[in-house]
Amino acid sequence: MSDIPRRSLSRTAKLVGLPLGHAGRAAVGLGRRVGGAPAEAIAAELQARTAEQLFAVLGELKGGAMKFGQALSVMEAAMPEELAGPYRATLTKLQDAAPPMPVERVHAILAEQLGPRWRTAKFQSFEDRPVAAASIGQVHRAVWRDGRTVAVKVQYPGAGEALLSDINQLSRVARLAGAWIPGIAMGPILDEVKARMSEELDYDLEATHQKAFARAFRGDDEVFVPDVLAHSHQVIVSEWVEGRPLSQVISNGSPAERDEASSLYLEFLLRGPNRARLLHADPHPGNFRITPDGRLGVLDFGAVNRLPDGMPPTMGEIITRTLAGDEPGLGEVLRRAGFIRPKVDVSDAALMHYLQTFVEPLEHETFTFSRSWLRSVSATIQDPRREEFLVGLRFNLPPEYLLIHRVWLGCIGVLCQVGGTVPIRDLIIAHVPGIDEDALPPPR
């Protein structure tokens, strides 16, 4: 593979092949069952092979398909265990891994973006083998001309065309895709990826965002954001972030490590809007490291929500009214902010009952996020027989809250994967504007 496959026909064939491949393997499994093979063994093998194909296809295509897979991996904790288990390792791989570009292609891009003498003029050394690869670019380790170890992020050729093709085609096959990952609402994920893809392709813009975060958190005791040393439309050179990937804490961290990582992660996402007037909007674990000095190292600033006035105080008002059990106040805030449209008929009591499901962690001084808790929440709001499902259908998401909503949902999904205990109530009160602490009931 020299570039991302660009032709719509070839990319569509691969994407459609995911659910079709699952169906084909199911047919083979049925034949083996008739031949006497145990049903449990067939099911396990079937899901393992489907997971392997998922990683191979999304990883090869990169672009929007890879981005889609990463978004799914963040919410893996909400899937029922019998479905999530076989896909967990595969989806986690999508958080920070993908098949790399050939070396000669990387060199050509660097020569075009940094100059023909890039290797000797810019670097003391450059590792041809990438250390990480994701949706629209891969990362190489190098030593900058001043001796600093750096990360060189190189965008895949054809990333823009691939993103547009993938989002359009994935939208068409989303219904079929339910055969290989049930229980996930794929439409909103695809819409969000499409809305932000042009910004994520612009590495100059990403570098601007990273510089703003680096200035805001320079010298911070809990967060490390690497400085940008050079950038172009397709290349970013920034300081190297040493540390343990958050995905490793998820897979084998101790209880103490899980607690610390969870608190660092949550507090960074809450602090960004007030400290940098920016919200890091790509919360999947591949973008975070626990550094040797115990800070949270933050990577990848392609998806950022610009909040010049900080986090909207409406968020704090909603939290306050819900925790306080103020049904009329909650209804007024939701309608004023546009979460409930004027002609939508839903009672204040129903709105309160719906949102209390989500603020349950804030009723406690500390809360342990877990996959089982998130699955119970997901089952409640996705059950068509329950009132919560009907209330959820009546909610509207104003455009200015789109990325905030995505980040909060993604953050909760990651916290439930990490499984740490965090001082959630104090963190929310400290960093979310609009909360009336005097109106809150005491924690349980």
C-alpha cells in the first residue's frame, strides 16, 4: 500500500465486505455446527475472525473508516459483555495503531513539506519505522537539530478524499453494519466525524491549537502538552511525550493507577475550556500518556472545540437543577437553551427522571466508573418499552453543544474502561461554570 485507497468503488467494496464477511462466516459456522462442532466454539471463532477483519479493513482504509473505528472503541464499554468481549482487543488496537505507509512515501512527503534537505537540516536522526499510526496520519520518532527528541506526524496522501468517501459510504452501509457491531447508534458518530473532518486535515490549524494548549498548561503540575517545533499543512513536529499509554492502564493497571489516571484524564478535559478557552474534542485513550513524573501527557489536537467564553454556564445550570430535583427549573433551562424545542410536548417530571440517570455519579463524593454501570445506563435509555427511551427521542442537540456532548459521552466511555474511582463531585463543581453549590443536596 503506497497511499490510502482513494477510489470510491474500491473503498466501498471493502466497507460493505465487513457485514457480508460476517454473514459468510456465519454460514460456514452453521455448516460446521451441522457437522458436530460445539456451538460455543463456533461462536467464539466467528466473533474472533470478524474482529480480526474489522481491524484489518478499517486499519488499511484509514481515513473516515479508521476514525469511525476509533469512535466506536471509545464507547466499547457500553456494549453488552457478550458482544464487547470478542471486539474489545480489536477496537482498542484502533485507538493507536494502523498499517504504516512505505518509507519512501514518508520521505517524499517530508521533502515536499520541510524541504529537500529535511533529514540533515532539520534532524540529527530520524526513525523510518513509525511508532504509531491512526486515522489520517502516522508518527515517527526523531531527534531535532537542537538535540530534543521529537514526534514527527505525517499525514497520509489522499486523506481528504478518503475521509469524504468513507463517511458517505459508511452512511450507506450503517444499517448493514449493525450485523457486526450491534447496539451502537452509528448515525450520530458519522455525522460528527463528517462535520469536523476538514479541520482535522489541516495540520497548520492543529498546530495552532496545540500551541494554545501548550501555553495554557506550561509548567502545570498535572498536565504536559508538548511544544510545536515546526509544522506545515501535512506535517507537525512536536516534543516527544514519554509515558505509559492510557490504553495500557485500561488493560493492566493497578487500582491505584486506575484511580490516578482517571482523575488526571477527567480534570484535564474539564480544565481546558477555562484554562485555554479550548476543549480537547478527541477523548479516546490513544491520545493520552501517563508521564514518568505522573502527569497526563496529551497528544493530537486535530479535533478541538473553540470556546472563547469557556464552558457554557448552561451546563452547570442543568446539573444544579437535576441534582436539586427542581423540575420546573430544569424544564425552563432545557427549553431556553434549545434542548427541548418549543412545540415538543414532554413534562418537566419526565425530563427530570431522564437526566437523573446521567447525573447519578454526582450524587456521591467519589464514584467508581465501570463497564457494568455504563451498560445499565445504556440499557435503560435504549429500551423502547421505558419512558426514558421516549423522552430521549424528544431531546434536541443545539449545534453549539455538539462537540461538548461528544466529549462528555466519550469521556464517560473511557472512564468506564479505565475503571477508576474519582472525586467526581468536587471536580465538576470546581470546573463547570453555572453550578449553584448552595442549591445542591449533600452527597450520599
